[in-house]
Amino acid sequence: MSGKTAIEWHDGAVTSGGGTTIAFLSHGHGPGLVVIPGNNRRAHHYGALAQRLSDTYTVHVIERRGRGRSGPQGPGYGVEAEVDDAIAVMERTGSHLVFGHSYGGLVALHLGLRKKVAALMVYEPGVSIEGSFDARWLPSFTRSLQEGRHTSAMATFLKGTRLAPIGDAPAPVFRALAFLLLHGGEGRDTRAMMATTPREIGEIARLDSDGTRYAGVASPTLLMGGEKSPAYLTGVLPRLAGVIPDARHLILPGLDHNAPDLNAPDVVAGQMRAFIQGRLAEERPR
């Protein structure tokens, strides 16, 4: 599956916490909107999303730690390091709009705990509330990865996260899909990014809570999910909407977890645009 979109990107970079270089790709014209990618995603995977917003916004997609020209996760890695990175990109680009996908959505929500932004938007954030995110597969994944058995590790990831549209297929089916992902056109990139997964999934598990911490998010917040996504990803959205003071949630018909980057960027972009414009209209003097 290729997430590359042929658009004219402009390269940028900023120095974040601990002197770590964070690269980002920019496209479009208008107010800045920072995009925080999900697990196993590179900045270019959000090219179609950026293109659909580019007539109104300058979209800056972060190349998260462990990817491309950005620095490594580093010792003592945690979600706050990713928040530091996103804030550094916001400050460099003068952006006040934020969108996060999957693990990037978790980063975006924690950014919202530290900084109020004009609009905070997430799609199926990697949030665990009272054990909703089952990470029991992580030790097996990590062990396979350390042993260099990438196909086995990816099969464990696909089965554990239930993100592949194959339900409870037999193990050989998961292995075959894993092999295709790791040996296709983006296989090298995917194998490289897998090294970031243990710490990222570990952060989701570590941050499991009753969800009340997110009452500290002061930004107007849009929580999106797809009808076809696993319930553990969409079930936390109404709970978050009930906790975050100024939040609404949407379950979008026919969409799955990879709607922003692969399958329906136009739909997600439309919801983002409507939310931003609606919030700006509410803030205009009457």
C-alpha cells in the first residue's frame, strides 16, 4: 500500500528538546495546520490530506522521531518528547491548528494539556481508558523484532491491533499480509519504523487512566473515528467528549482507521475544514 502523493512539498526542520532535529514537510497557503502522524506512518503518507486542505491552509506534516531526517526517539523517550517536537514546529511555522492521527492523536491531546490552540482535531487517538487498549501482544512483538523476525513481529502487530480488514483469519493469513507489507514498495521504510513501535505502544499502555486527565484540554476539540474501525479505538471518543470541556465527537460512516492517510482523506479534510471554519465563525464579533 503506497501512501505517497505527488505534490510539491517544501522541506523544513527545527531543533526540539535535547537538541533533536525534527523535520517536517509543508504544502499549501494560508494559516498553519500541523499534522502529527500515527504509528508506522511517514510525513508523505498525509500528502492527499494536505493537498485537500492546501487551498486554505499551509499544512505542516511532522516527520516524527525515528523517521526520515528526524532524530531518534532518544533515551527516556515519552509522549512529552513528541509534544515538544510538535510545539517546536508550531512555533517555527506560526501555526495554531493541530491534527493528530492514531498515536499522533495521543500526542495532540497531550499537546492540548500544555497549550491552547485555535482548533485541536484528532482521528482515533491512541488513548487507553480503563484498559480499553489491549497491549498484551507487545512483548511478543518486541521479542520477534529483537530477534530480527520482522514478518513474525508485523503479523503479531496486525493481529493484536485488529487494524487489518481480515477479522480473525488464521495465522498464515496474517503472516502473508505482513510479508506483503514488509516486502512491497515501502517495505524498507516500514521495517525501519517498526523499531519505534515498542516505545510508542508502551506509552499508550503507560498512560492508561480513567480519562479525567483530559479535562485539562482547553482547546475546541474535534474527535473523529470511523464506523469500520475496532471498537477500542472509537469507544473512547464519547468518553473523551464527555470529559474535554469544549469537544464534540463524530463517527464517520464507511471509514476505517486509515481514512486520513490512505482511504478517505477527502472526507477527513472536509470535517476538519468545517470544524475550523465553524469555530472561527463563533469567535467573530457579532
